[in-house]
Amino acid sequence: MVDLDQYDQAIIAALRQDARQSTSALARQVNLSRSAVADRLKKLEQSGIIQGYRVLLRSSAATDVSAYFEIQHNQKSCQLLAQRLRLFPELHSCHGISGQIDLLILVRAPSMQRLHQLREEIESWEEINKITTHVVMNEWF
């Protein structure tokens, strides 16, 4: 476990705003040297705090649909189910959460029809007890 100090937290906040910015730009924002920021980035990546960098595309309001699936399942561990769910490219994130729901999944599908197909397929798995779908109406950030 890595303890995050104020500089690590500032670096992560800056990367959330723009993950493509240079180490030099990050260094200016957090008031550290470029080499200190590079070392901290390496430590954050090696420890698994930063697990990667990715491109998030804005969905087209005319055709694409975003939704969250709340999933309840009957397995002892969420990890194997999450690995199986990862095979669908439309599933963008999968979180184990507290409370009555086991998994919260962000889905971005090209159409409502595809969203429905995904839900039906996952719902047919014997380890799934219940899926609740929440369609995203607005996305502000």
C-alpha cells in the first residue's frame, strides 16, 4: 500500500484533467522538478495506483446510449465474474460496491437495441440474480 502525499494527490488530480500532459507540465502544476514528478509517476504506476491511461470518447447523443448496470450475483467473489464481463467491449468500467448491489458497470452501446442485447445475455448467466439498468440521460463531465 502506498501512502499518497499532497504531491501525489496533486499529480493524480492534474492527470484526471489531462492525462496526455507532459511531465514538465505536471511539474509546473505541482511545483516539483520534472525528475521528481517522473519518479512519482513511476512509483504510482508500479504500485498499481495508476493502472493505465486511456482515451474516453464522447458518445454521440443522436445514436449512442450510456447506462449503468447494477448487478447482484450469487458468487463468493466478484473477480471471476468481472473477468468474464471484461470480454464485452461496450462495458467500460466495473466496480465492486458496498450495499445490496455487488457490481456497478458503465455501458456505452451504439444503440438501445445493443444495450438490450447485452443486458439479456448477461442476465441469462446462471450466476446473475438480478440486473437493474439505469440509462444515462445527461452527461456533464
